[in-house]
Amino acid sequence: MAFAISQTAQPRLALPRGTTTAPPSGGTTAINPRTRLLLEGPIAATLLRLAPPNLVVNVILIAVTASIDAHFVGRLGAPALAGVSLVFPLMMLMQQIANSSMGSAIEPWLYRALGGDGEILAAVLAYSNAIFAGALAYWALGALTSVVRGTGQPGVLAIVYIAAELLHIALVPILVFGWGPVPPLGVAGAGIATVTSFAASAGALLWWLASGRTAVTLAFRGVRFERRLFDDILRVGLPMSLQPILVNVTLAVLTGFVGLLGVDALAGFGVAVRLEYVIYPLSFGFSAGMLAMVATSIGAGRLARAQRSAWTAAALVAGIIGAIGLVALVWPTGWAALFSAVPEVQRDAAVYLTIAGLAFPCLSIGLVLGTAFQAAAQPLWPLLGAAARAVVVVGGGALVVYGTDDGMVGLAVAAAAGQIAYGAILVIAFRAGLWKRRDATAPRATR
């Protein structure tokens, strides 16, 4: 299968370096309205205009889907919820790599190493076997989502994702608890419902692309592999794919540390960290529009506008995420109550959120600026930031578990310190202008 761009399609994003919005004297070149918006529209207003469809897609993809599963699985008891918590970082790793354009079966020994045994291990294997059996659906959806987003039709993605999530919400209780002729499948049912919804989304997007309604059409003949295209994808895609690997492996190690504290602690941590993962889709929702603005501004030689766009997006997201962190600080058990009625689970979730929640804005700023580095084709600093976060969290967590008796409090402090380190490195690097390419020249127009 190949994707071909229609000859009638017009460029939607970047302009050649040095291009301005006004055509040369006597010229007839007209700028695409979307490009004009990215180059000349009010930055904050443009970001808010571009964000909603991407927010819908990312929130459903990462936050809602995982939370719905945990909500119903939590009714099966703390061990079942703890088992799903062990799978969570690996599931997020698969999703994020697929969606940054770069699954697999996980052996029981890995889950045992992370603290899973007995009832927890049984729940882990039931859920992960269903999830990773459908890994192809995640990867197909990630690729198709990127293609549809590239055609400038995020509204289509929003409609497809909402419909698929409604299907997911309907299927989870039916498959987990049984209904009519459908037998109860327990934890495995939640995984099957999730995979089914993603497969349905992928099928719908494939149909949309094949229908001829977009500038991109499917071509099954004459497929040719070009080294130039692989080089372009891997130059930025490979380092950006390493970042979610670091982030989610870090989370997996932290989950393993929490597992040493007991079943309730593991279940509570799994509940709390789902709120942390709301930060990612919210940040990415704004970052998608910001990426287009930064890339287009760089292409047009407007580096000052590119820089202002990144800082504005970072400020907007930090404000929104800061409000979420404040809610977690004031009402920490409110989120946990959505997943478990066990007091011990709610207590451990509240302990983690009241500490780690304070660092949420730092994490969100780092995520937004990391996308700005990606738009500038400079993926090194986001990778270094993720590596620094991993060192702080893993090193601090090991110190807490093996050197102190601080338990969940200490692990939450280590997690918060890692988020702060990540955000600080990206802020310092971006402020120093390290996002600018070496071949970047002084902008011809700096509005």
C-alpha cells in the first residue's frame, strides 16, 4: 500500500525559506489561507483555533481509553486494578511510538520483575495478552492518523475517534461482566474492547482515504521505496521515538518500585499516574497546532514568530495543566474514587498526586517545547531531557526503596523531581536558541 498526493493538492504548511506572505511585485502567487493564518494570525487565537480537533483525538487516544478500562476493571478488586497498572506503561509506550511514527508480546518474567505475582500476575497476563495481540491495530491507526492529519482534516479524526470511543465504552462492561449470550471475560474483556475500538478507528480512516475525499489517495501499484524519504523520516522520527521509550521505561521502573510497597500501593499508583497521562494528550493537542506554526515560520525565515509561538503554546498549556494539578492538590481522592472504592487505594493515589501534581506544569512546558524542537528538526534536546528525567526518577526511586523508609511519599518526590528536570532542560535549551538550525539565516521578515 502507498499513499500518493493528488496533483491538485496545494501545500498546507511550510513555505520555502525566505518566502514572505506578499507576492513579488507584479507576481500572481497567492498564499494558501491556512499558511497565511499560521504566518500572520494572532498566535494565541490561532493556537486555540487549531487545538480542539487535536485535543479530542489525543485525549481519547491516551486518556479516556485507558481510564475507561481501569474504571470497570477496578470493580473486580485491587489485584485486578494493580495488574492493569503494570501493563499501563507498556501500553502507553506502544501507542506513543506508533503515533510518533516509528507492540509485542511481553513475557511473564518482566511482569514478575515489576512486582506482579499471584492474582496480580493473572490479571496482567489476561489484559496484556489481549492488548498486545492487537498491536497491529495500534500501529495501523497511528500511521493512518498521521496521514489524515497531514491532509489538514483533523475534524475527520475527531469524528472517527469519538465514534470509536463510544463503541469502546459500550463494549467494556459487556465483555468484562457479560451480558445476555456474551460470557464474562473479566480483565481480558477490557483489553479486547480496547483493541476492537482501535481496529474500528483504523478501518474507518482507511475507508476515508480510499474514498477519494482527500488530497491523499491510496495506491497499491507501483510502490517504490526511496532512500531519501527513509532518511527524512528516520532523521527526526528515530530520536523522537527514543523519547517515549525513555519516558515509559522510566514509568515502568517506577511502577516496579511501587510494586514493592504492596497491592494497594500499586493499584493507587496506577490510578494516580492516569491523571498524569492526561497531561500528554492536552500538551500534544496544543503542540500539533504549534508545530505547524513553528515549522511554517521557520520555513518562511520568521524565526522570531516561531519562537513566540512556542512560548505562547507553553504558557497556555502550563496554565491548563497547572489548574489540573491544583484540583489534584485540593481534592486528591476525587480522581481515585472514579476507579476504586478501597480506602487504601485512594489514600496511596492521593499521596502521589498531592506531590507529583505540583510538577505537572513543568512537564507540560517540556512537552510543548520538545515539539518545537521537533518542528525545527532538532530532536536531540527533547531526548536529552527525557534521559535526564529517567536518571533522576530511577536513581531517586532506587534510593527511596533501598535506602529509606519514605515509601510512596519518596517515590512521588522522585517522580516530581524528574518532571522538573525535564522541563528545566527544555526551557534552558530553547531559551539559549539551540532549536535554531545551523544553516538558519537571519529572518527576512520577523513579525
